[in-house]
Amino acid sequence: MPNLKGVILHGGYGTKLRPLTHTGPKQLIPVANKPISQYVLEDLRSSGITEIAVLLGNVHPEKVKEHYGNGQRFGVEIQYIRQDEPKGIAHAVSLCREYVNNQPFIVYLGDNLLKGGIKNYVRAFQNSNHDAMVLLCEVKNPQRFGVAKFDQNGKLLQLIEKPKQPPSNYALTGIYFFRPVIFEMIKQLKPSWRGELEITEAIQLLLEKRYNVGYQIVQDWWKDTGTPEDILEANRLVLDALKPEIKGKIENDTSIQGRVAIGNNTLIKEKALIRGPAIIGENTKIEANVYVGPYTSIGNNCTIKRGEIENSIIMDNCTIDVNDRITDSLIAPHSKIISNNNTPHGKKFILGERTYVEL
């Protein structure tokens, strides 16, 4: 069985996630207190893939290197490849030709999450004679994605990028299995209307030239985290599978309801209420009378003095002191929200790093 190499795409501008992406790549935004691309890396590792190239873009690539280093602390070997500007997935893949060195490989978009992981699909590809294999997922809004067209026997005929009238509800996930012949197809591409080399067109060339392109349909959920709403939904999906774990100090056990995970040196004061599923990182302090509701992730080194928080992601080193309810929010590291107003009414925020809000 041939060894596969892994390629994680960590580029793109993340314009739909500004201001969060002004200070770091979208793939490092945490879901349930872990960067999205770390789920990808751990999925590759648990599938037996330990040689991984990370394709870096222009948005603070140094933060990616700072987090992952050489990969040793994650049990993998990482090489970094630079893509100077986002010219499309196929262009990014073409930069990996030397790295994969005639071996089959997996391309995994660093902002994709897949419940259950890829282990079974890796095995299926290794045991097949496919030149390429794609993972498809049934979606409600196929117009947003590359979409598969099948013949009446279920054979894959065509892949169409963001069609106005989709031929099916089966979207391409951001996970692709390739043998090196894909590089010959990419060489023949011309930029699309977006100015990018489209991976769908490269796979379409394989189909037209009668190469063997297989597909598998993802049975569980898959999430492409391109917008704030997507990230909050991914956070909910991951927290739904949360295992309760209390490492910090809780002054009164009645403060915890449902499945809650709390990190080392975190303090939950008496009369605070944490209702799961929720996760709170390390060295964080939740004061009395604070309410943390379901589907909330709070990072490390945070202080929550007053307020109610629900269905939100509060990243590291944040301070919240409000007489208010915060819902459906993404709050980047080192942010402060302080309220001098004693009249509570719900607030929704998407805050970039080091933001200060006084209400």
C-alpha cells in the first residue's frame, strides 16, 4: 500500500471573516478552543499520514509557523511552501509537485471540518486504482460550492463550480485524493473568471481524458468555515460531541449543568452558572453571577466579570464586564468589552484582535 503525503492549504485572504482575519489567517480561528486547521492536521495524523506540507498565504504566515513549528509536538513532520498570492487551489497544488515526489497525496483545505475524519477514505483510496478521488457531501445550498453531476448509474460525469442551476445537491468538500497525474492536468489550465486555477477544472480534465476518478459520499457532517455563521455552527457541531472534563476549580458544583470542559487553573466562582455544552480554557476566571450558556467556547487567560454569553466564541486573553447578554458572537484575542450601562439588552459582536468596546 503506497504511503500518502498530506498537503494542508493554509492560504486565502478570508475576506468574509474580516476583521478577524486582519491579524491572522482564518484557519487559525479556534473552534471549541482549537484552531480549525489543527483538526485537519490531527485528522491526517490519525489516518497514518505524518509527512505534511503546509501551503502558506500572505495573511500572517509567521503565526502559522509559530503554532505548528516543525510539527514535532503534533507527531508529524511539517514542511512549509509559500503561495505568494491566492491563485486558486490548483495553483497551490502545483507548488507541491517536488514535495510529493511521485507519491499519491491528499489535499485538505485548512478551513474544513469533517466529523469522523478521513481514515476510511484514505484506506479506500489506497486500495483502489483511482487516479483521483473526491469526497462529496449532500448540502442544502449547492450553488455555493463545486457540484457533482452523475449519469443515471451514479457514475461521475462532471464537476461544476458554483452553478446557478445545480445538477445535484452533492458538493465537493475541500478534501481531494490525487496521484501525480493531476500535475499534468493543472499545467493545461487557464485562469477562470476569478483569476484562479480551478481544481474542479483539473479534475474535469481527468474525467474527459478517461482517467479513473472515484468519489465517496460523506455520511456525517462536513463544514466549510468561510463565514462567521459557519464558524459558530462548526463550534456547535464540535461541542455536541464534547466530553466533560473538569481540571480547574469550581467553588460550587451546582454551577455546572450538562457537558462542560474546564482547563487547568481556571476558577468558576460560586453563583456563576455554566450550562453545557461549553468549553473554558486554562487560567480563566468566571466571576459570580456570570451566565455562560450552551455552545460557548471561552479561551485561555480570560476574565468574565459580568454578563451572559451564549452561542459564542471568546478567544484568548479577553475581558468581559457587561450588564448585558452577548450572543452569536466571535470575539478575537486581547479584546475588552466593558459596560457602564445597567440596562441589559442582547448584543452581537464580531470583533478583531485587541478591540476595546465600552458600552
